[in-house]
Amino acid sequence: MLGLGLVLAFGWFLHALTVQTNAVNEFADVSWFPGSTVEVVVPGDHTLWTGPGCNGACRPESAATYRRHFSVGFEGPDGRPAQVVPAAEQYFNVGSGREGRAAWVVRFEEPGTYTPQLAAIPQPPGQFNVPRPRLWLGDGRGLPVRLARGSLFLAGGFALAAASIVAAVFVLRRRAFDRMPPALA
């Protein structure tokens, strides 16, 4: 039973890793250069991910740090701004320099071409400046699956079931042993 739980947990981990890696690989790059655009095909919520701007040579800052140092907006095809709110803290790392944090959630009301409006926020004297991050836009809020939660749930559930079976067998054997007549001398 415990072995089955571990096999299923490992299977979930591989499935979730594949789904998560595919989602990250489908992120659209968002350029800092003026005049750049982002094509939105599916309206709704999209997560704006931040990553280190040093091509994988440094670790990404926290999403809160990026939100303090940079302002983000998107102007829609009709000239109206898309709604931008802070995202729940989430992290990804798929190797090859692709790692980052969820910083903002952008709600695009309609499909079309949006113009990103990205700017550094001036910091008071004595404050460190954060390097401009790489930005990616992903569909939906956050990543589609969590790696650890499903694996831990499956492994923990089957471990609990295995422990329950062992305890039940122990109790039943003990009761059967206690009911046996005393041995003949």
C-alpha cells in the first residue's frame, strides 16, 4: 500500500512537472522597448512573471521587490488600460536560465494587441536599484498545477492508509491471540 502511494506520488510529480514546464515554455516574452506589443488571443486573467535580467547568472528578486521598483500597465486596443493587480507569490524554475516569480495578474477584457507600459520607479537616495527583470506573460492565474502538494497528498494519504492497515492487523492478531485457550501443560 505504501509502495503504491509512493509510485502514484512519483507519477503525479512527473505529470505536474511536465504540465508546469509546458506552461512555462508557452509564456510570451514581454519587451521593455517602447513600441513593443503583446498579442492577447484569449481574454481573461494572465500572470505577468518576472525573472532575472542577467540571463540566468543571478537569482530573481522577490515579486514584492519588483513591484516596489517597477510599474506595469497595458494599454488595450481601444486605448483603455487593462486592470493590473499583485499576484499571489509563486515561483518556477525549469532550468536553462528560466526561473521567475509571479508579480502581477493582468485582466485583458478582450482579445487584441496590447501595448506594455513598463517603467522603473525612482528610489530614494541610499536605496539599491534592482536590475530590470525579464518579463513573461502566462495564461491564467499562476501555474496550472503545484508540484509538491499533489505528491505529498498522495504519498501521505497512502502512508496513512498503510499505517492504518498495519495497526488494524496488529490489533486483530492481538485479540485473536488473547482469545486462544491456555496451552496444555
